[in-house]
Amino acid sequence: MNIVLARSAGFCFGVKRAVNMAFAAAEQAGPICSLGPLIHSPQLVERLQGEGVRVVASVAEMTGDETVIIRSHGIRREEEQQLRQRQLPLVDATCPFVKKAQEYAGLLGEQGYTVVIVGEQEHPEVQGIVSYACSDSVYVVADVAGARQVPSGLRLGLVAQTTQAYENFRAIAMELLGRCKELRVFNTICDATAVRQNEASELAASVDRMLVIGGHNSANTNRLARICSDIQPRTFHIETASEIDPAWLVGAASVGITAGASTPEWIIREVVEKLQQLTK
């Protein structure tokens, strides 16, 4: 069986940067914590805990003598203000692309636009962007149907969760354009996301089976799985090699592998090795 690994599978720039910063801080600092999981990889978060980086859900849980790592998805504006008020040492591992989305949302809010964010309401990155919009009028929409719920006749400013699919962002922008007085758009989708999604689409169309590796709580991995499933119905989303069912491979001449932006290289390697063992 031919095993094909997507070229861009695994850590993106922002995640790699955050992970490197966290491990470096763990070596140099004393007590240390992360406000929320650093990235959406339970296995990587567990390794960091082994290095002494505990995960807390709120600023109130911090002891006051800890160095605080801000996760790659960023945090809410009020949380950052609380951290600075307590004068806690900070390691800001927020992805620069997420920072840019926060800044653009803030700019649009300051200029009087009603801010619309394309993304998932409950995702921590989106919640952070909402808080930086500094506006009482913010809408989070996941799709065109959601965009139709935004009131007509407003001055709208549009940004996106960095891991959104470009076609979805474009479709929402076109829907809003026909409903508003003015539309100002900042395309805040990370280039690496588009590249990864395009590679996954092409690979899924050329293989008999498709494996998508990454945390089940990872938005970008779930999106990759949906994209691949639409093209290759025999697509399987797994977190680790232990989840592979040999029955999936029966009759397959080829299997493609891609991975979300938060998936560590060692997990991808273990999946490849497991497939190689199963096909001997």
C-alpha cells in the first residue's frame, strides 16, 4: 500500500513558535502556568505538564508567583488586563496572525463599524477577537445562513478566525455586501491554513483512504477532516496511531495522511510507522 504524507502536515508557524517559547520558559522559569491549553493537542499539553507547566482556566486560579504563558489562540482582552494589573511575568505565545485579527477587530470597533467575525462562537480564538473589538455590537457567524441574521443597512467590518476556509469567508463577505451600507474587509485567514486545506483536498482526491491526525478539540483539524470527507468518504480523524483500525485499510492501494496545525511531528511519525507495520 502506498502511503502519502501531505507536505504541510503538522505544526504551523504560530504553533511551532508557541511550543518553542513554552519549553524554553519551562527550562528557565520557576513556577509556570498556561492560561488555557497552549495548543489543541492533548498529547503535547501533557508533555508540557511533565515539564512543570500547569494549565489553569482563569486568572483567579493563579498563585501570584508564577510565570504565565499566553496560549497560541490568544486570550480575552479583560484577561490580559487582569494579568498586567497583577504584574505577573508573561510569555506571550499568541500567534502573530491571531494578534493581527485582534488588532483589526479593535480598529474596526474604534472606527464605529459593527464587527462581524467569521468563525466558531465557542472557540477561544474567536472569543478573544470578540473582546478586542471593543464594541457592544459584534456578530460571530459560521456560515452564509448566519450572515443573513446580521441586520441590514449597517456599516460592517469583517474579519475571520485565522483557520477559516477562504471560500466560506468569501461567501459570507458577498452575502453581507448585499445587505449593508458599507463593508470593510480584512482577510485575517492565515496563508498556511489555505495551503494546508488545498493540499488536503488534492491528496484526498488521489487516494483510497485518508487519515487526518489531530486533537478532536482542534478546530482546524476538524475542518480538514470535513474537507477531506467531502472528497473521500473513507476519511478517518484520529488523534494517535492507537486509534487506527486495520479494517479501514482492507482493499486500499493507497492512503493519504494530513495533520492539523497543532499536531506534533512525533505523533505523525507514529501513525506512518503503524501503517507501515500493518501493510507488511
